[in-house]
Amino acid sequence: MASESAHARLTDRTGLTFKELSSLANALPEGLTLEEPSGLKNGEVWLIESAQIGYIWHVVDAFSGQKHTEGPICDIVKMVKVFPNFGIKDRKVFASAVMQLIEISPPKILLPCHGALIKSPELADQIRNLILELG
């Protein structure tokens, strides 16, 4: 399975075919949703979890936590340095999509593929500020 925007690239590189994400989205348990933010070119898909503590965002390459921490958790989120150039196709469209996600499901925890897990009461505001910096 892969996002629609990643199908052609993945098929070219692997020779395989991929199912649409809708089949996975329909099979997820209650409280889990898949989001493919608009405006991306890398085909990134996020899993958003509604938990007792609030929303947990599982992301791929857009955001990262600190790499060198005393433990597995930090409180500052960063945008992966190369992401604006290599991951985003349309900054305004992506910014709008992320701002809408923040309003609907403001994250309390971010589980990135890069760096430490981020947990902060200001996490939604930190992400909002990073998005505003995109211009």
C-alpha cells in the first residue's frame, strides 16, 4: 500500500503495484486515521491516533525530534531540514492542510521517524510556527 502520489515512483523503482490507502484506512480500528497532507510530493502518510491523553501524530519525514537527548523524549519539534525542498510540492497547500489538521486534531505527542519522540503542551503551537516559517 502507498499513497496515490507515491504509486508511480514506487512502481518505477520496484516494479511492484500498490493498493490504495483507502483499503487500509477502512480497516483501521476506531481512533486511528490516515492523513496524506495535500501539497506534498514525497507521498508521506501520517497516522493520527486519538488517545486518552489527546492526539498522537505518527509522521514520516516532515518533522523530527532532537537527535541527542538524555532519553527517548524531548519537548521541541523541528522540521527536517531537507523536507521543504524535497518533500513539499506546494508550500501554501501543505501549510493549509497541516493547519486544518492542527485545528481538528491538535497533537500532544509526535512520533517522528527521525529523532526522539516529542511530548509538549505547546506541540501544536510549535508545529503551527514551523508551518508559518515556510512562507
